[in-house]
Amino acid sequence: MRRVGIFGWGVVAPKSRNIEAFEKNLASSESWLSPFNGFGPDNFLVGNPDFDFAEYKPWIDSRFPATRFAQLEKKMGMPTKMAIGSFIQALGQNPGLEQELQALGARSHVYVGTGLGDLPTIHDITLNLHRAQRRWDRFWSSPERNSTLRRWLETREPMPGLPPEPSTVDEADQDEAEEKWWHFWAGQSPELREYLAEQKEIEGLGVQGGNVEAAKLAVIKEKRTRNQRLQKKWGAPEPPWNAVPSEILWNIHNTPASQISMMGKITGMTFAPVAACSSFGYGLKLALDAINCGDAKAVVLGMTDPPPHPLTVGGFYNARVVSADGAVSKPLTQLRGTHVAGGSVVWILGDLEHFAAKGFKPLGMEPITVGVTADADHIITPSKEGPTVAIHEALRKAGVEPSEIGSWDLHATATPGDYLEMETLRTILPETVLVTARKGTFGHGMGAGGGWELTAQYLGYARGQVFPTPLAEEELNKEIGRVHPRYVFDKAVAAPQGCAGKLSMGVGGINACIISRPWR
């Protein structure tokens, strides 16, 4: 097997706008969480990423036309911007890394995914569409613009599919009743049919003539002009299809990966691995496999997730896995639930022999292997068998005995699953293993979270220590304390001898176990 090194990394996380701030903050045992208030006043704490895309404008301006930064600022959602920022950071650890990724051509890949996708962008566009549809239906269901409705109001004869009149339903249901009423009658409007016939004629204009590009622009201009006249003629609001901007397409799951390939002028394979909370581990396995089989010499690996949003906080809360009492819920303590977080992490991995020969210096630790499995059992509650097999697979492929593991970072979400995770771990590893759990520090970052935890482990080992956690010794859950005796509390400790392990367990029963070792 080829050995692989990390030659650049970047982070956007709560309280940490870059990798330097991330490392500095890890030296403290304080939590990085802050109040959410996304529903108005509430009792949720979250991990809000510290990020300003403008910090990366000089880098972008020095490589692209002056319009590129403004285009990215306007068109891209936060996950893509944070991933670009982390990538730019990652290029800074080894001079010449940017040029080497370009020179490798098809042997330089980009695997940057997400746990959640750009839900805030989708949410905002969906709300705009909903509001536009309400305005549209209300306009065309007004009697003065709907001759069918005018006739019905005179007779009130039964009609197939006619919803109840809004005035006849309970007050709590009137908003939904209005929408159904307006939508039904807009569909009956002959006047709307006239409007659509005129609009169809406008949209039927095609490109003609010899110069296709010039003719295309002329047609677009003519369509815009005629559509404006049509709107003025009818006095109609903007059609709902005009309320959906193209950003809905520019921010799909593979956008961060494709934008990084453009920013770095990287021309090899580019895609988005998605595996819930285990996404970073799964992506790391794919990167190691690609380098080991010779398909790639370098892989830009990363994960990015949006800042905490009512959709994710509410979803986690109703899945009964998020804490809602306004206090930091620390793993391995009262098991009240986790905290939603957002941000990004990007690593640049490379064939160690190739990059070392060119003078590049590896960072952190050496990733040896990743074991991946599926529980094939429950959508949210981890099984015992799935993670167990993932750990055994990782140890076997790494050629490492359980006794050779010095420290282990848990997935640990401050839920009752922490107890099962520790029980599972102790069926494999000895009581000498030093255990860490960090979601009380920066929260649960879905796809990015596993990358933060692994980066924290690697940064610590590079210093010869394991960074502290927010957990005080007296807070350790007594039942969990009976399962295993050694944990990292609120003070740093010396990094133990041997290899380090990291387990991530994703929604849907997706497991990834990473085995790493200090650089020799």
C-alpha cells in the first residue's frame, strides 16, 4: 500500500474562522456554542461558524477576472463559500501546492461533499415560491378576473374537487383553506388561459439567422420586452415560475466540489460523497483508495454544511437527539442531546513518496486506513454490530492490534447512544485506551463534524498531546464510567504511544472508522 500524507488543511468552524484559530481554540476546554434564536427566543445552543467570505477576495481577485468574486458572493450559498475558504487556507501550508495540483492533471481529484446540503438556500427559495404562488392564485381567483367563478357565485352549484370556502373552516386552518380555494379557482379561470396562450406565443420565439450568439441575445431581449408588456396588460403579479432563481441549480450537493475544482484549476475527477455524519470518513476512504490504486496522486477532500437553521434545529429536536434547555450538553454526561453546528473542513491528501520527493511536508498524522459498514437496521439508533465490524475492518486493514491503539475519538452525541458506543468499543479495545469526545466543544457539524474531530486529533498529536474537552471529571456519567476508566477531561494530556482511532456513525446506520498513526 502507498503511504498517504496530508499536505494542506483548512477549517471554518464555530469560533474558528481558519485553521490557526481552530488550533488555538482547541487548547481551551471552553465550549464554542452560542444561542440560536432562529425561531425567535428559544432554548437551543448551536455552533455558528465564524466566517467572512470577503477575507478570500484578494486571493480570488489575483487569479480571476474582477467579476468572479461578486459572482460567487451572489450565486453561491454558504456551504460552497465556506468550502472555498477552507480550500484556500489548505493551499497555504505548503508553498507550491496549488501549482502541483494543477500539474497533476487527471491525477488530481476533488471529493468535497456535505451532510445536509444547502438547506438555507433551498428554504429561502421555497418560501419565495410559496408566496409568489399565493399571490398568483389569489389574483386569478378574483371574480373580476375569473368569469367561471362569477357564474358559480350566482348559482353555487356543486363542482368536482371544490374545496370548502375559507370562511367555513376553523380559524387555525384558514391560511391553508385560502390557498386551496384560490388554487382551485385559478385553475378554472378562462382569463388565465388567455394569458398563458399569449405567454406561450412569446416563449415560442426561436433563434434564427447566421450568427447564433447574437441572435440568441436578441431573442432573450425580445422575450423579456414582450413579457413585460404582457404583465402590464393584465396587471398580473410575477408568475410563480419567475420566483425561482437559478441559485436552486447552482447550489446542489456537488457545487462545493465543482467550485473548488474551478478555483484551483483542478481537472481530475470531481464529485460529492454524501454519507450523513460519516461523510468525512467515507470521503477519506475513497481518497486513500484512489491514491493506493494509482488513479490519483492527490485528492482534495472536504465536507461543508450550512450554519444552523430552523429546518435542521427543528428536525434534530423532533428526532429527539438535540438538547433544548439552553445549557451545553456534553457527551458522556447527562445524555440530553447534541447541538447542531455548521462549517467546513478541507484536506489536501497526496501520495507521500511523490510529494515528499518534491519537498512538501506532511501535516498532523498519517491516515492508514478506513473501515466502513452499514447497520442495515434503524434510521437513527446505531446498532452494535455495524460499528463493531467497521472497527474490526479498519484494524485488520491497518495491520494493527487492539493493544496498539493509544487513543480513540468517539462519535458521541450526548444522547443515550454514547453508552452503547462505549460498550461496543470496550468489546474490542483494552481499558488502557484514552478516549475523547468533542461535540460539546463545537457541536454536531454533520458532514463537517467528523472532519473537525479528526483534524483536532491530528493537530494534537503533532504537538505531542491530546487537546482538552469541555468534560469535567465529576460530570462523567457514572454508568459510562463503569464501562471504561480513561477519558480526556478539561486538561490536555500527553499523546499516548501507538495509533489513534476515530469512529463516526451517520444517520441511516452509516459507519466509518479511521486508524491513524504519528509520523515516524
